[in-house]
Amino acid sequence: MSFSPAQSYQWTGRVLQALRRSLLDHEFLEILPALLSSQDEPGARHSIAVLGDRARPQVKDEYGRVSVEGKWAYHLPVSHSVEKQMALEYADRVYCVTPCLRLLMDGEATSGRHLYTFFQVVVEWRTADANEVFTVTENILGGLAHYLAPILPEEGRGAAERLAGLQSGPYPRISFAEALTLAGRESQEPQNADLTHDEERILTEKFTSPFWIHRYPLGVRDSLYQQGEDGLQETYDLMLPAGHGELATGGLRPKDETEISEQSRLLGGEPNRVYAAWKKRSGIQTAGFGLGLERLVRHCAGADSVLELLAAHDSGPNRRIGAGE
């Protein structure tokens, strides 16, 4: 099934409308994302925005290498993990729809769910309980399905069945170790490396509803999370069935500035000093997740790839995906 530009706009707009209604029901306050940051995010693959001095920056493109000269340089968003945590000094539950830019790694151009530029619905609230996160997230997605069902652009490819899956909470929960076993990884293979694309496909085809993977060994993830007494991190992925893969990732945030600093250095970077200082001063414990909006739309619409639903007005690097560049 292919989607016309009009169908793409309808699916995206109505999924976003239903999701916002459900978040409002659960008392989440929408905040505006910060588009640029002076701080990088440890482990993240950042790109840079260069601002000129009352003029456009000087751009040189020679032999496929681009250099830019300007007045200021800022990091473009990879997620909004730190910013939404800091907002919770002034609100109890927040979310925002954040534009993000990430580089594609090997195999991601053909995954059907990766884009260079995309939107995350990032959700955060004050809690120290992963089980609460699972329940609240399941209720949000159940509410989305409730509001979306009457306004579906078209039935197409079993949309009603997929929406019923979103409403089927509580979703199954498996540990990362159990996920590796179900995906067929042998015991002599590394047990602290993330799922490959093939393993993830095998795993998700074993489920008919969304499911959680949680309790990851330290070093698998490239973000900062709270570490339990057993050494495992309190982080989780929400997976979609039928090969659609990861929908959302999140976790309990680090408990103090020491955990922020130690994990940042483990990931090969310097700690975000603003974040570490805020954590030390506020002591606020939060948890949440970042949900891929295009992936959610793809799942609801039954598309084979997020590229099928690419907006007609998007003339950016997403147009290079699949073009052999």
C-alpha cells in the first residue's frame, strides 16, 4: 500500500491530534522545545547549527566536504532528555513535540523506521518507579487509540486491530537478557551489545501486541540512566509487534550528579555541567520516554516504511534516504 501526500498529512495530523488529547487527559502540560543548546548530550551524535553575525554564515563546499564560518555554534537537538527534566522544577508532568536530527548508522537507511530529521514526542514526569512509567505510558497509548478510532482517515491494513493492540495493556515485559534469548543470540556471543536489526525483527515477530524490554546492562545504551544495585540500568524500550520495532525509549534518570558524571565519561564525553549542577541543586527524580512520532504514524497506518508517509513539504536530508548517496 502506498500513501498519497494527502493521506500522509491526514494520518500524521490525526494521530498527533489523538495523542495530544490523551496526554491532556493524563494532565501533561505541553511545553515548547528548545531548538538549540549550548550543551551536548553524552553519547549522542550531534550536528551543529552555525549562526552568522547579522548575515548568513560563510559556507564552503569543496569536494564533498563542507566548512562553515559564523559567529556562534550550537548543538541541534538529538532528543530533549535533559531539557524536559529541568522543566520539571516548575511543573509535575510535561511533554513536547521535538524536532530532532541524527546521523544514520549502518543498515538504518533500509530499516523502514529511521530518518535523518524526525519528531519525538518526549514525555517526562516526577517519579522514581519504572512500573508507574509502564502503566502511564500504556494508558496514554490506549487513550490515543480511543480518540483515533472515530477519526481514522481510512481503515486500511487492519488499523482497528493495531489500535486494539495499543489498548491491550498491560503489555508483556521482558528483560534484556530474555530478549536476547528470544531473538536467538547464542550464549557464547556478547551479552552486553544491543539487539541487531535482524534480532529485533525476529523478536518483534514473536509478539502480537506492544511489549517492553527493560533492565539493560551498563554500556548497552548511549544515554544516562539510573543504575540499580545489581548493576543493571533502569531503562526500557517499548516495542511494536509484527516487525515494526522500537517505538519509544526511556528510563529512570540518574539519581545524582555523580552518576551523571561517571556515566558521561563511560560514554566517552564530558558531563553536561548545567545538567549535573541542576541535579545537585534540585534533587528532582524523574522518568520518561521519547516516542518516535513517524514510527507511531507508520504503525497506525500500516505503512511498510516511515518514508511512505514523508511530508510533501520535506525537502531536507530525508530525501536522500534510498537514493544511494
